[in-house]
Amino acid sequence: MSSQTPPSAGDAADGMTTTPAASAPAPAFSPLYQQIKGLILQSLQSGEWKPGEAIPSELDLAARYRVSQGTVRKAIDELAADNLLLRRQGKGTFVATHAEQQVQYRFLRLMPDDFDAGEPRQATPAERHVIDCKRVRASAEVARALGLRAGDGVLQVRRVLSFSGRPTILEDLWLPGAPFKGLTAERLRDNLGPMYALFETEFGVRMVRAEEKIRAVLPDAAQSALLKISRSTPLLSVERIAYTYNDVPMELRRGLYLTDMHHYRNVLN
Amino acid sequence: MSSQTPPSAGDAADGMTTTPAASAPAPAFSPLYQQIKGLILQSLQSGEWKPGEAIPSELDLAARYRVSQGTVRKAIDELAADNLLLRRQGKGTFVATHAEQQVQYRFLRLMPDDFDAGEPRQATPAERHVIDCKRVRASAEVARALGLRAGDGVLQVRRVLSFSGRPTILEDLWLPGAPFKGLTAERLRDNLGPMYALFETEFGVRMVRAEEKIRAVLPDAAQSALLKISRSTPLLSVERIAYTYNDVPMELRRGLYLTDMHHYRNVLN
DNA sequence: CAGTGGTCTAGACCACCAA
DNA sequence: TGGTGGTCTAGACCACTGC
């Protein structure tokens, strides 16, 4: 199983990462459950188990990998903590999805001011309006963010989200052209749920993690027109890079949030 | 130990929360390790183990609470995940502290733009300037945030943080008067490390968790003067409520962040 | 070397869910 | 009723730290 002395059953689950004896002086001990975690991750990104589906039971996986239930349990625990898997007692363990009713718009942290934490969530964007969706060549900046070369084809989308009739979010987003071949304004318009749910079902791209950089800015002429505000209204600029498995960046998104009746909520631990 | 059938050793650790048989129809089953977690939490807030100190070993605690090592392990695991405890292999488990060199300014999410994630952290605020520190009566708003009554005595502090000579953060903060009796501008000025570290050592108040509401705003006259910017410079308004153990609010803080060379960094999972 | 946290196993039993 | 995740135990051994 690894270079360490196998505890009981000889080795098992061939093809398992072994401790590298090369270069680095650190032996880099890797516990069994981490290796199992890696194997499960592989099955996830290979599409063996699809979003929303149940993965095999802990006992099945234990048999498959030839380890004890406790070991696959710990692997699954960590994946569940990362929101890659979802445990449901009595039912099974499921591949997490952005289509899930409970955790829809998981990455949207804008909340109405009259919303005092606790309970599920409230404000699912009432109206969405796709302004633009076109193929362009990646600027140096977009290319860098998405791990492409400048000039590569990317999809550029601009849209406005409104809450109770009030334009509140203006978003520009860039997607790598290859994985999202066939995405059109119509597809976006017709889609009901979250955009990331569409990405899962239509393009097999699952957003797993994201990083945001937030600043305060003033809108330019076009932006202020689209949000129907004056050019002196300060806005939250939220720049997000979203990643799939293996930390591969798959989306760059620049949001402008109107925060006179909403706020960006964050919890610190 | 609880109302469930005790697995091995009869009951143990008297005084343990028992499954409430009253009112609510739900039996509210509480696993052993959760109860242990509660007991450890009690010892933490009672000051039996102080910030920076080591708590008893897992085996000691297991003996003390009359449970197996695995059970206290799971309890400690969760507390460590919440940043209340810090595990160090081979050395012991320690009460987390804001004075820790590694995790100083844990709650400060403002980063210099030329800082591409990864590695510890960089920008510890270069210069800090306490502008004001006075006793006032709590406004309705402050009282509500801190769980006090309007008119109760609170400490109000205003300060400016600068990075490489540039005023960047203007903070107003309010602290409940009672727990922070004796806090003065001098104490704040003389303190070298993070403010939350001072709160721990001088007042026995440990900040455990915080919530922030972020908006984009324009500064008023006084604010723009202190930050040495024009009144049309958009700023990040960061309103934080920090909590000690048991979700007791102990600080309301309003920060104005200049984000022309910095950004607020957030990671989404 | 002893002590601490970290991993792994094997087995028992419980809580929850669906058929 | 059987299957799934969830809890708990007991014991063995490993990795890291400091004396």
C-alpha cells in the first residue's frame, strides 16, 4: 500500500501512491487515509460518480481499497468537510452539487440587510438578465487568471441580477473556451437554477472552491447605466477565481455589488 | 453518562448533560464526544487552562472523563477545527491564542495587492495610532450588537493603521465597559502585538469567532481627513462583531479600508 | 528513552431511512 | 427489516519532540 510496514493485509489496492524516495530529504510520510482520499478524488473527477449520485457505501469502499471502514471514513470525512461529498445518515454519501436546494448559490455572499443570520438562506436572485455572451480572445490578465495563454479563446458573459426589481449585481465573467464549447446566451437564459449547476449538467465542470478579492470602487459610465445608479455610488468589486478539482481555475468573475440594501457577509474563525 | 445505555464503564463523569426528556418531542440524542467537547469548553472558559498553555494529554483526559482515547480525540478534533485548540504532534494540545506568531491578526483579511496567496502572511500593520479611547454610553445600536442595554457604559476606541507610512485603515470599536475596566489609550499604545492578544492577557477575554458585514461607502469629512483621502474615494466598510465563548458578543468594530493598494481576501468552499 | 499526538484495525452497537 | 452512516471501545503501532 505504501512504503510503510503494512499493518495487516499485505499491500493492497495496487497503484497507490508510494512514499517518494527521490530528491527531497523529507520522507514525506503519507497516511493511508490520505491516499484513499486521493483515490476517491480521482473517481470524482473522472466522472465515475456524478454530482447528486450516491457513492458506494463505506463498507464497499473499504473492501474495494482493502482497508478498514474507519480509514475510508476518515477520508470521506475530510472530503465532506471540503464540501465535495455530502453525508446523509441512513441514506448514503452523495457527490455534492450546486443544484442542491439547500446549498444553492453557495458562493454568493451578498445578503439583504434585513437578514439576521441563522436558517438556510433567503435571497435567491429574483431576476437575471443576460446582457451579453460572446467569444473573445483572452487578455493577458484573463489568461493569467485562467491559466491560459493570452489570445486563447474565452467566453465572456455580462449579466445583471436584480432583487425585487432593483438591479443589484453586475457581473462580467470569463470562461475558458474549450471546456465550455457550446455555451450560449440562450442556454444561460433558459437555465433556471444556479449557473454553476448548469456547468455541472451541461459541461461536466464542477466548481469546488473559489477565492475572492474585494475592493470598493466607483462605476464607470456603462456600469452605472446598467445598475441605474449615479457614478458616485460606491460599489463592492468582487473578483472571483473559481476552481475545479486539482485547483484548476475555470472561471474568472468580476462582480459589482450595490450595497445600500445588501451586505457581503463573512464569518471568521 | 447519558440516558443511552452506557457502553462499558457504568456512568461516569457525573454532571454530564443528560438527554432532556422534557417538552420537546425530539429526544435530542447527544453523542458522548459532544458532551466531552462541552466539558472541555467549560474548562477553557473557566480559565482552568489558559491561552498558550498545554491541556492534559488525550490519555489523561480519557481517564478523567472515563471514556476511551478515541472519544476525547474526536472532541479535541472539533475544537481544533474551530481554532479553539492547537494540536502539535509530539508536544501536546494547546489553548489557541491571538499572540501566536503564526496566526497573528487572524481576523484581518486585508492583503496588499502584491501578495499572491500561499505562505504564512505578510503585512502586519506597520504603524498604529490610537486617536481616541473614552468611556461613553451605549447607543441603541451598539447596545444591541453587544447584548447590552442602551445607556450602559462602553469603551469607544478610534485608531488608524498605516502600511508603509500610508494611512489605510480607520477603525472605531466599542467594548462592553465591565469586562474591559481599566483599558486606556496608553495600554493600547504600549501594547506591541495584536489587540486581541492584549485582551487575552490583560482582561481574560478571548475572541473566538467573528462575523463581518461588508459594504462600499464614501467617507464623511472627519474620516477622509484621518485617512488623508478625498471624500470621493470609495472605501470598504467592514462591520465586525467578535464573540467569546458561548457566542457572547464582546466587541463591535467598524473599519474603513482603503483598497487602492490592498484588497479584502476571502476563500469560499 | 518516554511521552505526546496520529494512524489503523476489528468489532459492537446505535440512529436514521426506506421498502 | 436490512442497509447506511454515526458512535464508542480497546489495543497496536507509528511519527514527532525533548530530555
